[in-house]
Amino acid sequence: MQSSAAWRALARWDLVLTSWPWRSLAYLVTGVLVGEVVLVASLLTLFTGVILAAMLVGVPLLLAFALGGIPVAALERRRLRIIDPEPAATPHRRPPAPGVAAWLRLRILEQATWRELGYVVLMVTLLWPLELLAVTFGLGMPASMILTPALRSQMGDVRVLTFWLVDNDLSALGALAVGTLWLVLALYPLTLLALAHGALARAMLSPKESETGRRLAEITRSRTRLVAAFESERRRIERDLHDGAQQRLVALTMTLGMARLTEGEETAELVARAHDQAKLALAEIRDLIRGIHPQILTDRGLPAAVADVADRSPIPVDVTVTLPRLPETVESVAYFVVTEALTNVARHSGATRARVESRLSEGLLVMEVGDDGTGGADPARGSGLAGLADRVSVVDGRLMLSSPSGGPTLLRVEIPCVPTDRST
């Protein structure tokens, strides 16, 4: 992780040649500006609320002060990216119901809200004064000395730091040298201060769950979504059987019944119609079975099944899938990922061509489905991609999606597996 590299960079003699001190300076300077605005806004809101509280007018202002840490924390989590590339996730949960009342109730009861308020208090009482002092002495003063030759060329004699009168070129060059050395030496404590602030901000504003707790929560959410998905699939199968194959079989039964009551050419026509209805019913049942678990996947494995899906796609698909037989669960999950992904490509992407590639790499089955469409795929806007992620999580895999606006889109799935010795 790059933040660890930043801490290690403090021990390097060439720290000034890396990006970390300059990113740290940007973090501290922006922190001073944000802290000043937050300080003024907090004092105005708090004092006004206290003064007006006796008339009950200030209660909303006091509530606004209590919740004021939420937008500040959101800004701080974004600003943290300056020195820590790892995204800082929000600790807030989604309200159980829409509306302002539900949102307020949840936020007031959440520990994260009060941690963020505590961060704001710490920021304006300790961090902001400390960083203002550090930026002034570590950046402002050496910068004024470095600029001395330029100032003297424009203004004549100048006084540096109120006590050093620079009245000749040699003194100006001396001020430049001292300022440069001062800045280089100051970069170490400034970087340390910025990294310490960043670590504190991450700990208070985006605390990490334990790995066990995180996985348990994700498993619980995935299980809920999978139960809903399986119930929806059960209803789909029931509906398809009722509206499709069952109706065909009813019509077939009626036709055969009529054939028993007739003679001659009319009987032959009814038998031919019954034969056609039987073929249609058989085709619908086969399609339904293919949607549940295709026979080609069982008989010939994942490469043949993916090739079959690609052949049925309305857009051209380039397939590069050369794999041995894999565990049945892994093959089934991979097959449905490819099927759903190609369905989404055909329906939503506007692509003219797609590709499916796979490989085994260090005990992982890697499947990639890409297209040249318009991009913009978002799991939050539909259940299809979330359902795929849940399927993959069942076999301890992970799903990654890259779909910038304008395209292209790349869906990548990694599933732990080892080849089996099943015969093909």
C-alpha cells in the first residue's frame, strides 16, 4: 500500500525527490484552509444556537452543529486521497426508509456521527493551530527567504524575517541558500505531520471493520440477495412451465383426444398437429432446462458451453476459452456469469463486438468479458451485476468491473479452483 511507502520514505535521504513531501504540503495547506472555514462556521453556529436556545429558535442550529461533522468528514475523506490513495469508505449506513425523519434518526443514533463531530472539535482546537504553525514556519518563512533575490531586484533593500536586512546581492544569495536548506529540512517534519493527520483522519472517519466482521456482514447481505434471487428464479421457472410447456401439453392432449374421435384424413391432420405441438413443447422444455443447467456444460465442459452461448448472441463474440474440466460448481458459476454478461452487452451496451477470454493462473480461474460499447455499467442501477457478484461470492471468488462512460466495459471474475480429472 502506498501509504506504507510514504512512512518508509521518511527514512530516505532523497525524500525531497519523491512526491510525498509535496503531497504532504498540499494536504497541510488545504487542511489549514478547510480548518479556518470550519472554525468560523462552527463558532457562529454554536454561539448563535446557544443564545437562541432559550427561545427554542436555536434548537435547529444546535442540531446542525451536532450533525456538522458529517459534511466535514465527507470532505476530509476525499481530501485524504492527496496523501493516501486507498479510498476511505463512509461508515454511515443507508436509512431504512426514505425521508428526512428517518435520516435524522439514524444519523443521531450512529456512533460514526459523534466520531465525526469529535474529529471536527479536535480539528479546530488542535490540528488547525498546529498545522497553521507548521505551514508558517516550515513553508512560509523559507519561501520568503527563497524569494529574497527576486524581491530585492524589484524593491531594493528588503528585510527578511524582520531582523535580516538584505542590502546586497551576496546577502540575497545567502538568504536563498538558507531558505532552500530550511525548506529541505522542514519537509521531513511536515511530511510526518501530514501522514499522522491522515492516519488519525482515517481511524476516526473511516474505521475498518475486522476481516471476520466484514466478511460476516457481506455474507449476510449476499445470502439475503441470493434468497431473493432464487425465489425470483423459482417463480420464473413456474411461470415458464405454466404459460409455456404446460399449455403446449394441454393443447397436445386436446388434439390427440379429438383425433381419437375422428376418422380418415382429418385424423391424420390432427396427429400431424399434435406432433408439431409435441416438438414445440419439447423445445420449450429444453430451453428451460438450458436456463437452469445446460446439458452441454455437463457433457463437454465450460469451453463448449461458452462457445454455445456466444453462437446464440445477437452480436459477434470472440471466444478464447481453453480450459480443462473444472469442479462442477465453478463451471456453473462461470457459465452463468458469461451468460448474464453477454445478455447485458446485447441489451444495454450498444456494442458492435464482444469478447470472452479465460485462463487458469495460480489456482484461479480468470474469466473476462469485454465489449466496445458505450460503458457506464453500474451495479447500483440494477440487480443483474449485484446478482453476479453474489453468485461469485458463494464460491469465494470476486467480481471486478471497469465501465467508464464512453466505454469500453470489462467484467473480470476470479474464482479459486483446481482442474479435476473428470472425463470430457
